Amino acid sequence: MDSRFHQELEQLRVTILKMANLTEKAVENAFRALWERDVQLADAIIARDHEIDQLEMEIDRIILRLLALDQPMARDLRFLVGCMRISSDLERIADQAVSIAHRARYLSTRPALPKDPALRDLTETSLDMLHVTLSCFANLNVDQAMDVCLMDDAVDELNLLTLKNLMDYMIHEAPAIERGVQAIITARCMERVADHCTNIAESVVFIVRGVNIKHHCEPFQ
Amino acid sequence: MVDAKIRIRQLSYSYGGAEALREINLDVPANAVTAFFGPSGGGKTTLLRLINRLNDLVEGTRMQGTILLDGENIYAPGVDVPRLRRRVGMVFALPLPLPGTVRENVVCGPRLAGIRDWGRLEEILERSLAQAALWNEVKDRLDDPAVALSGGQQQRLCIARSLALEPEVLLLDEPTSGLDPISTAKVEESLFELKQQYTIVIVPHSVQQAARVADYAAFFLMGDLVEVQEGTRIFTTPQDPRTEDYVTGRFG
Ligand SMILES: Nc1ncnc2c1ncn2[C@@H]1O[C@H](COP(=O)(O)OP(=O)(O)O)[C@@H](O)[C@H]1O
Ligand SMILES: [Mg+2]
């Protein structure tokens, strides 16, 4: 559609995709910094987080202006409300990336913890989930939203398993407690990334179908 | 829908060869604001005019189906049309005050209807003006000429004039189309008061106004009733893609 309003909606979509792209990079890099014990990469993530914050504020401004000037209806209204939620979830995902970067920084300067396959799976699953989530938003694809919701259960389980493995290890290796705690926080950050992905998927369903599936990820029409 | 004041069944209407309404089925609930909205030429004005038989004198038309007011067919033989029009008041897009003062505008209807008692007429005057959210602004100007009021006040005066006849139903065809935002807000506010007592049907002048005032909203497109919904549902999650396209400004 070529009305000014619909052009601006498209502009908003592009801006959120840009924010999504930066957030995705931040998470990918945080995970890499953690596994490759790369302090410089961790510092770079922390230093660039303000770019994502700036985009979030710009998106808020665009949305408020469109709501006030155009009093949108129906799908357009749902799109704006959905985008408002999605940009706030993206910002929080980026915050988790920063938190992981801080843990990566600390852990990289200490003796390595034993490789934990559960934490590895957690890293990969939460990253996959983020990729699917962003594609779900980019294409407003409701089927992918369902996939995201299902992946969230797997992430929750992997988080618990990681926690258990690290606790068992710390019981036997008292000097590793501080590192263990940092690793637990890292796993928890990954789990938070997945939670925000679920929120984003729910917002996509709200935009496309107009139904609210918050807090009950059941199959929907 | 609970307690339908007006029931429209299988209503079709044409002017000469041109169909203006096609097989409309719709219940208008009592004590609520029902909005008919959609692009112009959709048949909204025609339907309002049919509800108080203003189209009786238009020639070459054809009507099928029924309109029931409190269960009775308003087109049945023997219906007292002037009485029907007292029960079903109509307010048009352009305020058309009668020559004369503010007071005369409001009381002329009841006077023609045979009310002579001065105290009774004063009562009707104050009640009608208050219900139209105009009393406070004109209570000291009752003997000024009606045309001296602002456009927004004139439109509320026309609403008061309809209310003076104690109708059961009030039909409003784009009543705020020529008004500034403040007068528009006042007319809209008065609707919230009026629906406690009356059945209101309004053709709003914009989709936004429909969303603000409607308890029920019906979308008309080229003679078809596409969709009716309760509350603001039609403006947040319309069910028909044609409604969706219209309310999001993709056509019309
Ligand atoms: N008096 C009339 N004579 C002939 N055609 C009319 C008359 N009034 C309305 N129409 C036609 O009927 C259709 C519906 O008009 P109307 O009821 O005024 O729609 P709306 O109020 O939704 O704009 C239009 O195509 C219009 O041209
Ligand atoms: Mg009209």
C-alpha cells in the first residue's frame, strides 16, 4: 500500500528488523565469547549495546507518532502494539547478551570448567530459537510461532539440567564455586533469551490473528 | 443480541433499477448506540430513511422485506406515519434550525403535538436541552435567535428538538460532519447519556468516530451488510477481509 501511513509502517518494520539483526549478532557473539574464551569479543558486545538501546527509543518514537497521528485500526493497530512489545523483548534479549558477555569475560580469565554437554545444548537450542523467532517476525509466520513455543520447553529442561550438573560439580570442587555460579547465571541468561523469544512469537500471533495466546502456548487456529 | 428494538429482515431496496440495499438482516438493540459505517454510497442513509419512512414519497422505488419496531411491521397497512416519526426521530448532517428563538425551536414540536401547558413546555425545554448537552451553554440565551448559535450548538439544538418529542429511537445521519472537534466531542458525549433512555442509530462521519461511540457496529459496502460486531471488535479484529481493508484505510 502506498499511503504515507502504510509507508511509515513499512519503515517501522525495517527499523525493527535492523534492531533484531543487531540483537541476534550480540547473542551470537556472546555465546562465541563464552565458548571461545574471547575477552575482546565480550568487551565489544558490552561497548555496542547502546546502539540497540537507541534503536528501541527510535522505534518507540515512531510508534507513538503513528498512534497519535493516524489512529490506526484492526491489523495496523495490532501491528503497532505488537511491535511495541517486540522491541522491548529485543532490548531485553540484548541485555542478556551483555550479561553473558560479562560472565564470559570473567570465566575466560579463570581455569576452564569441564565441558558440559547440557550447557552446549542449551546454547545451541536458545540460539536456534532466536533465529526461528526473528524469521517468524520478519515473515509474520504463525506456524513458526508455534515452533518457538515448543522449543521453550526444551530450553527450560536444559537449563535445569545444566544447573544440576554444575551443582554436582561444585559439591566436589569447592574452589570452582565462583566459576560455577557464574556459569549458572549464564545458563539462566540463555533461558531468559528463550522466554523473550516466546513473547515475541506470541506478539506475532497477536498481530496476525488478533488472538492473545500469552501464558498458554496451546495449539491455536 | 438482547432486547432488539428494531428488527430488519431480508430487506432489499432499489431506486429505479439501482439496488441500494441487498437482503439486510440486522437487529438494533435497545439502549445502545448502533453505528452504520462504510464508504459512501453503501446504503446507510437509505436504511436510516427507511426506518422512519422518509422514503415513502420517493418515486420509482422498490422495497422487499420487513422492518419491525417493537415487533410491529412499520410498513403494515394502517400504520400512523406521523406517530411513527414521533417515536423515531431523525437528525441530519447539516444543522437546520427553524427560524425563531432557541426556545421556539425546541417547543414547537410538542406544541404541534397538542401540548399547551406552559409549565410542561418549560420542563420539556430544559430536559431536552440538558439531554443534548446544551442547557448550560444556552440557558441564558433562550430568547436569542437559533441561528445566532455556533454550528456545534445548532446541531445539538436539532438533537434537542428531536428529543422534545420524546422519541424512542433517535436516528443520526453524520450529525457531526460539519463540526469542530470540541463540538463533535460534546455531541458524542451526549450520546452516552442518551443511550440510557433511547435506542440510537448513528451514521458516524469517520471510522474513528464509529469506534468511539458504537456499542454495536455494522459495516455496509455497496448495499451489503458485510459484518456486525459488538463493542470495538470490528475495529480491532474484524472478521471479514473487506472490513479489515476499509478500517485500515486500504480503500474507501
Ligand atoms: N433519492 C435517490 N434516488 C436515486 N438513487 C439514490 C437516491 N438516494 C440514494 N441513492 C443511491 O443509493 C445508493 C445508496 O446511497 P445512500 O443510502 O445515500 O448511501 P450512504 O449513506 O451509505 O452513502 C447510492 O448508490 C445512491 O446513489
Ligand atoms: Mg449517507
